[in-house]
Amino acid sequence: MVVVYVEEPGELTQQALAFARGLGGPLHAFAAGSAVPVQGVETLHVAEEYAFASYAPAAIAQALVELVGRLSPAAVVAAGTERGNEVLAHVAAKLDVPFSANCVAATPGDPFLVTRVRWGGSLLEEAHVHGPIRLLTVQPHAVTAEERVGEPRVEAFAPQLTESDRVVRVVERVAAAAGGVSLADAKVVVSCGRGAGSPEGFEIIEELAGLLGGAVGCSRAVTMAGWRPHTDQVGQTGTKIAPDIYLACGISGATQHMAGCKGAKAILAINTDPEAPILASADYAVIGDLHEVVPAISAEIRKARSG
């Protein structure tokens, strides 16, 4: 049996479920707070407790630990999101077992053989995972999602939580700026790095993204400079994206940044440096000043549409 922690419905959950199916055995799902729409699993186990009115990682982990004790699954799988990794890290600490994050493949057995992303996506590691249960998260966009049908049986249970389990929880949410397509879901992403030169340099990036119906992204250096919010950052410590096309303007292509955009189907790099590391991963490249190239692209798009 394999249990999948379902954080929320969506593409990454479907990828985690597809990964878990490859491990064999009956497939169960776990959700905290309320039933989450999920298909293609035998049973959806829902932990009900007032702590789950918000995100409470230690409480969710304790509920999952209780479920594991009752079901004795061979593995627990979650999407490799910030929350998925955090919850399973808590579970690993509580059960004193190994935790393998950012997996792209796994072969069940005793021990499990897992392949996972390391060093920001610059290498793949193969490792044997021992123990009575394997805790695995799935690298975003490394596994093809599968649409399955079949409503699961829903079983609710009330976990026994302590006050220490409830200490860390979300108490306030600040909504992102409204409007536009989200960075994680965009089919087109136009990003810029320090080559923008200033916050005002992003005006041409926003213009091009608007013409393409895409989202605006940036590098870590830009957020550290305070030019753009962290929610715009593409990278290992930012948002991991998988657009149809990624336009990287004035971005050198550090390992951490490439870890966030490696899911892109195609990369177009615009850079003045013909030796920039990002060119090694780019499908297309324009060697030139982004302040000249980007407005030229926008002008051609407008020209084509007006004709």
C-alpha cells in the first residue's frame, strides 16, 4: 500500500499520484481538514481537527503518523512543494526514518532504489532507502500527470493532537496582487535578471508578457535588490515553473535559477554575453541588449497582429 498526502488539487498532486502508482499496491490518499477532490485512489482518509482550519505542519504530520500506524503502508508520497517537503520532514522526525526529497523515479523493493534531484538540479543521485516505511516527495514537473477516474471511499478520523502540534500554524494570509496569470500556471513566462538595470527596466518585460498572455518572472538577484517581490522569483528557492516557453532576459543562468525553470518545454535566452551559462540550456538564443531586443519583439508582435 502507498499513501499520498494530497495538499490541494492540481497538476502537482496528479504528478505525485502518478509517481505513487508506479510503486505498486493499493493507493490511498490523505488530506487534512476536509475532503479534497481526488480520483483514482481506493480510499481518501480525511483528518478532522480545528487545527486544520489553517496550515499547521506539525499537526498535519502527527495526523499522518497516526494514519501510517494504522495502515502500515510501504511508502508515503507527497508533491515536492514547500509544504509537501515540510510535512514529510516532520513525519520523518517523528518516526525516526529516512526522508528522500525531490525524487524523479523509484523502484520498490527492500531497500527502495530512488533517483532524486540534487544540487539545484545539476545532478541526479541514486540511493538505496532502508527502513520500515519510505517517505518520498516528487520533484515538480519531473513526472507526467495521469488523469484517472473513480470516486474514492472517504473515511474521516480525528487525530490525537497535543498543544505542541498546534503551536506553528498560519494566522494571517496576505493576498498577492490581483490580475494576470499566476507564475506557476502560466504557459508563457517572461523573466528578467540584473540586466533590467532598475525596477523601471521591467516595464518592457511586463509589456511583452502582456502581449503574450504570460506572467512576469525574475531572478533571485532581482528580488534581493528589492526590484520585484519574492512571488515573482523563478528558481530553487522561488517558484518552479513549467511553461510552454520561457523567455529569460538578462539572466546568467545560475544553477539555482535553472532548477526552477527546467520544466519549461522551450527556453529563449536573450543575453549580451555569448558565454552565459543559460545558453547551454537554451533552445533558442539572441545575443544582444535586452533593452533593444525585447521592445523589438513587442513591436513585431503588434505589427503582425495589426496586419
